[in-house]
Amino acid sequence: MVSTSGSGASGGQPTASRGRWDLGTGDAESVLAEARKAFFVMAGVLVVLWIIQIVNWADHYQLTLNYGIRPRDISSLPNVFSAPFLHFSWAHIEGNSGPLFIFGFLAAYRGVKKFVYVTILVVLTSGLTAWIAEPAHTVGAGASGVVFGYFGYVMVRGFFDRHPIDMIIGAIMALCFAYQFTVLLPHAGIGWQAHIGGLAGGVAAGWIFRDRRPKAAKPDPAAGTARLNFPSTTRGPGGPASSAP
């Protein structure tokens, strides 16, 4: 939306004005450029995941056992950053790869830099929730907590950023992947705690990393009645004029 203001920019040039419920930041070309970056970033992430899976499988999943999350084990706490890259089987990584790419791309296409911050937050919330709440003497690993983090972020981002397109995307994803909510409930052999932590982190990321738009400056009511005040002069008897303080 564009509005013109004669008292705005010099020469009366039209100035851009952002509506409260506009389509988003930047023009179409910048959005497409970020979408291309998002595509290649997520493609690269999947390549890395599958290379790690091949190495992990060849080593009988020792990487998962050694670098997965062991609840309430202090030495395992740094593993919240390595666990999302590790899986327990081919079926495990296959089940995570599709949703990870879809939700990761949708989370990143508005800006890869912001996406990095979102990823760090959901990795922390999902991993720490698993570390605190999962049963003892178990090992947790897999990208599903991050998937739920991206899922939560995509669902709420449009409302926090006030972007109608992202609202529609979030609603469609929520409807198409509604079955995912079933794995938020306790299931044997499934790290549902990490799913809940990731989802909560994604919703929090939508609020924390929302677009912050500067408030429009209120017009000064006295601006139209401004006037110049000149110092008064006084003349002494037979002397030169002087300015009154």
C-alpha cells in the first residue's frame, strides 16, 4: 500500500506506508531470494543428516548411543545439540526427513538469519525437555523435536508478524498435519516430551522473533502554530540599542 504526502519527503515525492496487515517485508524479489536460500539450506541439512545416518548405520548406531540425550545425566547435557542429527534406524530418519524439509523451508523462507535463531531455540527447548522429563536409563535422539518446533513456529508466525499469507500457510499446515498432534501424547518408545518441548519452543520463537515495526510518530499539535521570536531591543537615553535578555 502506498500513500502520498505533500509534507513528507522533499519535493513531495510519494512515500511508502506499511499497512498493519500487509503481505510482508520486502518486495517479491527479496522474498524469492530468501526462499531460494531456504531451499538450499534445507537440502544441505538433509544431505548432512543422511551422511551421518550412513556412518551411524555402518557403526551399528554407536553415534546415537554415545551422543544421544541421556536424561538427567550431566555429561550428556551438551548432546542436546548433537541428538537432532542422529537416528535409530532407516525408518526413523525417513519419517523425519519429509516433515523436516517442508516445515524447515516454510520457517526459513522469510529470512535465513532469523531461521538460525529459531533453530537454536527449538533445539534447546526440545532437547532440554527431553533431558529433564524422559525416563532414566534411556537414550533420546532424532530430528522430530526440531520438526515440531518448526511446525509450531509456522503455525503462529503469521499472527505475530501480521502477515496474511503466513496465516494461511500456518492454517493449511495445521490442517494437513493435524495427525502429528497424536504423537504429543505419551507413547512407548517415542520421545513425546521432546515433541512438546519443540512445539513450545516454536510458538515462543514466533513471539520472540516477530517483526517489530516502529510506531508512527504522533503529529505535534503545536507544529502548525510555530512562530519565530525575536529579542526585543531597548534604547537607553542617548545610547546605542541593546537587546533585552
